[in-house]
Amino acid sequence: MSDILPINFSLSDAARRRLEELEDSFNERYPDDPAAILGFGWGYMLGTSPDKGNVAIGFHRQSEKRAVVAGAQEAFGRQVIFAVSEANHRRFEGKILDLDDQNQLYLRDPGDTGQ
């Protein structure tokens, strides 16, 4: 547990709703093995620079829960895996995960009202 970096960002209400929608969609697609643990990371599109990365989200299924639960933290009212390097951990520091006009999740500074 000491190697797990703590969750250091928050969620806007819009991001919370979007994550719930994504989870519902996941569960509709995989009803026999639904989402158990929400995962956050930092990802890049192939061929882009590290500065062009963004928050990556995913779901660990019920069948995977036993294998990953040791790395989970309690946050946002649920179990969450926050799988980032120390360098990418700093990208999240004090930020708010929010939703832009194109329904995409992104990190913003607390003083910013939108992208």
C-alpha cells in the first residue's frame, strides 16, 4: 500500500454524472461481468507527445476485483484505482476533473470555470 499514490484531485458534478453514464453503458455492454472498481490514469494517443495526454478512465470488472482490490482507495464514494507514475501524479495535483462542451473529461484548475 505504501507505493500507491494518493488521489489528489476532485470531481465536478458534471464529471460525476458522466462517469455514472459511462459505468451504466459499460454494465449494459457487459451485464455478466459488470464494473466493480473505477480506474483513473494518464494516457496518450499514439504518435502524440506526453504534453498531449489526458485523463484515462476505465473499469475493472467484478471478475477482476480480487486481483486489483489491494491497489484500490476509497474516494468519491467508491473504490478507485489511481494508477499513475509520480510524474503524472503531479498533473492531477489540486485539479478538478470536469466535463467540457464536447462531453469529454479533462482536468482544470479550481479557479477556472471551464475549458
